[in-house]
Amino acid sequence: MAATHTLDVRGLSHEEKQGRLFPLLESLKGGEALHVTFDFDPLPLVYMLGSKPELKVTKEQKGPQEWVMQIAKAGAGPKALEPQGTMATKETLKTLLRELKADGVTDETKARAKKLLSSVDAKTLGLLEQELIQEGISHQEIRQSLCDVHLEAMRDTLVAQRIEVSAPHPVHTLMEEHKLIVDGLHKLKDVVERLKQRRSYADLGADLQTLRDVSHLMVEAELHHQREEEALFPKLYEHGITEPPDIMQEEHVEFRARKRALFSLVNKGTETPFEEFREAVIEHGEFLTRELESHIFKEDNILYQIALQVFTEDDWRQVKRACDKIGYCCFKPQDQAAVLREKVEKALDTIRPALQADGGDVELVEVTEDGVVQVELVGACGGCPMSQMTLQRGIEHRLREMVPEVTRVFG
């Protein structure tokens, strides 16, 4: 019979939790399982470990005082969880992290990161972190670099597992805004590359107006960040999810400063000496095109996905109301009632032929955001003594079957 291990990490610090959990994960043999007890909802960990094909992660108990998670290892398990503590591997990883810190994530670095992370265990990464700290690199710098490496290695898996939602869901709106922001970042990146070859304002041509347009978009997107910080993040905190929104919020601070600096610079006309202008635009532009796009990927594929897994329908209604109150930057999302009305009209079109065959019909009166539908039976159906049965057992049943958002139908 396969062995079952237990671990209780309640009351431990973040570092202590990792120090106890990951060595046990590495020691698991095929068919064995580990039961871990937490004093908070470990959803980010569930999501991260769940991306590994050799692990099956399930929640056995969900709060409110404790959460129990089972991590089972299938078969013999790949090399990803086997100890790989060779000096050569450590030195390669250390070199990789230094390159990431100095130059950012290049295509070549991504390929090397994916290859390394397919064979390096958490214990080795922990030892590496200790060595780098002893060499004078801060814990924050290491943590950010390791996070980015893992994200690049997991990118394809995360995208494949992404939960999709449709308008006017708050996450759909945020992700559609992300597409517009990323498009602006790509334009900014192209202009920055051309700017490196320019020697005067006269050489810029249409690129100066492109810089102004993009900088305006970036500043306007502050409402996007505000909706995350004031509508989405607080709800994550209510569910015990703290670290992902904390990291995103820290990054928002730097992005705000950079975007405002870029906006001010490109909208001053030509009063700034060109060399100073060029250097500053290149600096802010390269930072934003690199870091903000990575930030957006983390939000789309980790932060929002966590929210989609833990929020209730009532949570999302509260988030949507808060978002509507704050306002929108790039576009106004479709109205919930309008979207529902369109769906209900299409569903009614499938019902009408049967009613019309008997000389009756049904008209749609109103649809609310909460899914309450008011209809009116007309013609022969309007005065029929069986109209309530037609409404409740026929029309309501059909509408709720075809449009799950419908909660009640009355006439």
C-alpha cells in the first residue's frame, strides 16, 4: 500500500512553510501522497503545483479554521522533483539569474530557463537563494527573478489551462483592456527602437505623435489599475489570497511613476534637449514594454484565474458594481441586462413557432441584470386558462435551459 505523509504548517512563516513542504514533495515516490494542513486558503500553491503533470492536487477540507490539501504523485514521477544539487547546475542557475537581473528575459534566456526548470528541484533553488543572498543580492531581487523564470517556463501550460469568460464579466473587461494596452506597448517598443537612431526632433516625424498617443493610453489605463486595487484585490484578500495581489500592487506603483514621467516628457513639446529626451524616453519605454507586458501575463494567467476559481457569483456582482462606480478607461463593457436580453430573445424565437401555431405568441417585456425575465403572453395564449402552466412549465423551463443566467420568469 502506498505511503501517505502528513505535514502541518499552521503558524509557520512563509519561509518555514517552504522549507518543510518542498523537501517532502521531492521525497515522494510514485503512488505516494502528502496531506498538508494550512491556516489559510493555499490556492496559489494549488494552482502552481497543479500545473505539474506528475502531481494531482485536491482540497480535502476548506476552512474556515484550517485547509487540508492532498498532493499525490503519479507513477515514478519525472526528474523535476528529484534532487539535482550538483555544483554545475547551481552555477548555471546563478548565471541565468544574473542575466535576468541585468538584461531582462530574452528568447534565448527563456529557452534555457525552460530546460533548466525541467530538471531542477525546489531544494536546489532554495540552496541557490541562500548562496546568492550571501553574495549580497537582496531577497526581493532573487524572488522576483525566480518568479519570472518560473512564469516563462510555465507560460504555455498556464495559457492552456486558462478559464475564459465572456462580456460583461469583470475579468473579460480587464483582459480586453490588457489587449489594447499590450498593443500600445508594442507600438512603444517599435518607436523606442527607431528613436535610438534619431539625432533631433526633426527626425522623429510621426513617431512623436505616436509617443503622445501611447503615453495618453498608458495614463488613461490608471482606471484599469484602480479597478483592480479597489474592486478585485479586496475581494481576494477576503478569501485569504494575499501574496499575488500584494505583488501586483507593488508593481503598479512603479508603473504609475514611469507612465506619468513618459507622458510629461513627450507632451512638453521640444523644450527638453533632444539627447536628454531620447535617453529618458528609451529608459521609460524599455522598462514599460518589458515589465508591464510581463505583469499583464501574470494577471491574465495567475491572478485572474485564482479569482475565477474562488469567487462566488455574489462576489462577482459586488466586483462588477464597484468597477462600474469607478469607471472604465479603454472602453465601456457591454451592459449585463443588454447581453441577457439578446440571449433571451434568441431563446424565445425557438419557442414562438409552437405558440403561434395555436394563435398565440410571447413578447419580452424586461430583463434585469440579476436574470429576472418578464414576458407577456398575447393572442390566444393571453386569455388561455392554461397560460400560467404554459409560462412556468414551458417558457420558463425552456429559457432556464437555454440561458443559465435566467433566475426567474414571470408574466
